[in-house]
Amino acid sequence: MAAKLNVTIDAWKDGEAIPEEYAFCAPADEGRVTMGPNRSPAIRWSGAPDGTRAYAVICNDPDAPSVADDVNQEGRIIPADLPRVDFCHWVLVDVPADVTALDEGADSDGITPGGKPSGPTARGVRGLNRYTEWFAGDERMAGDYGGYDGPCPPWNDAIVHRYVFTVYALDVETLGLSGTFGREEALAAMEGHVLAEGSWTGTYTLNSDLR
């Protein structure tokens, strides 16, 4: 069993609402939603065991609708009892062992139509988040979305979504991932290499009845 890593995001209390500053979508003064500031939150961690050679950071929403037919459709509600699936918002692997914090805005400082590149950065290697899949076929927004892109749950969802930011301490310097990999490939590559892990959770909704 992996040891406990201490993970902290100062912008909100663990388990409480994520400020709009870190969201892809925000409530609109007119209409349903508007684009948000989409800044990656400052995150820090401590307590890694001896032998840690790198870190990985993943943010996942486990509450995405499993069926998209009713998503953001006027006159419809996504029911609370609909089965839910994962929607990954951030994949960053091969974070050097001497890095124990990421500054606010370090991996996203706004919305980039068409996405941000995956691959090596100064802070680690970016994987793709699921906006890559979500915007496929959208002429203006389609592209590879690497690194962080924040919450944008359906405005007609009957539940508040959870966003789990997990940091993993690893016993290898690199997971050997390249090209277009995502959360599933990162988790598979980490298997057997996790020395410690810890999480910080936030919630978010665009449903005006739940805010």
C-alpha cells in the first residue's frame, strides 16, 4: 500500500467549491455559461518517502455523464442516477523530484482554442485531457488539449461534480510516455512504481439551482 503524500491547494478548502478563476466555464450574466479564466491552481506537496525520483499530477472528475444526449439541452435535466464516468482535466508526469509545488497559472493561464501541446515542458511531460475528445469535430475548438483545463460540467446536471487532484510520488525518473497519452496510459505506466500519493478535492457546478 502506498504511503500518504500531503497535498494542498490553498485556493479552496479540501472538499469545497472551486473558485471560477480555475474553471474552463463560468456562469454567465446572460445565457447559460461563458468562458472562464481557466488558470491552473497552485498546488504543493510534501512528505515524499526516500527513493522518490519523480512525481505525477492528475486531476479527474469522476462524475461526468456516461451518456451525452441530454448534455446542455434546454428543457432537459441530466438525472442524478445516471451512471457516471471519468473526465480527466490534467495529466502531468515526469515532474522532477526536486519540484514540490506548481505555481498558479503554471500549466494554464486561459483558454486556448485548439488546445495546448502535449509533451515535455519545464515542469514535466504533459498528457492529454479529455477536452481533446470532447471538442473533436468542433471546427473552432478541435485539437489536442495538453496539461490543465478546468471544470465545465453540464449546466443542466442534477449533481455537483467533484474534481480530485492527486499527486503521486514515483520510484522512477520517467514513465517513458510520449506522443498522445492520457490518464489511462499514465496510470498503467505508474503501476508498481507509486511510493506515495495524496489528493485534494474541489467541487463545481454550473447548475443555477445548485450554486
